[in-house]
Amino acid sequence: MTALQGLRRAALAEGTTLVLLVLVAVPLKHLAGWPLAVQVMGPVHGLAFLAWSWALIASAPVAGWRPLELAQLLGGAVVPFGALINDRLIRRRAAEIAA
């Protein structure tokens, strides 16, 4: 698996856990009084974010990310559904490298 494939998978995992945390676990905590959802999803998302961060660092030499692209990738990691935008950027860079 290439560094960009690993980054793409980590980005989608991070984005999925963020959406589950923000749109499922947090409302369950505040509206249903069920804090266990956040106690479980919080650390899961934290680990996914760390894996994504590590994959981003590992892919930097291969992909040659420009500072603005790095900022976009970091921004997409903290916004729900931002992983979809990150996925498009990663796929585009992978296609550029493959060509």
C-alpha cells in the first residue's frame, strides 16, 4: 500500500468517526442523557485522528504537499464531512504522481 493510499484510508476513517461523534454521540449525550456514546466514540475518533496525522506526515515526502494543501487537509480533518474534500485532494495528487 502506498503512502497516499494509507492517507486516503486514514482520512476516511477519521472523517467517519468525526461524523459519528458529532452527529450521533454528542446528541445522544445531550438529548438522551447517554454519555457513554461520547465516552466510547471520543477515544475512537482520537485514535483515528492520530493515525490520520501520522499518515499525513508519512505521505508528505512522497506527495510534496504545498503549505496551502496541508492547511486544507488539516482543516478538512476538523470539519464534519471534510474528509470527502480531503479524499478528492488525495486522489488528485495520487493521479498526478502516477502520471
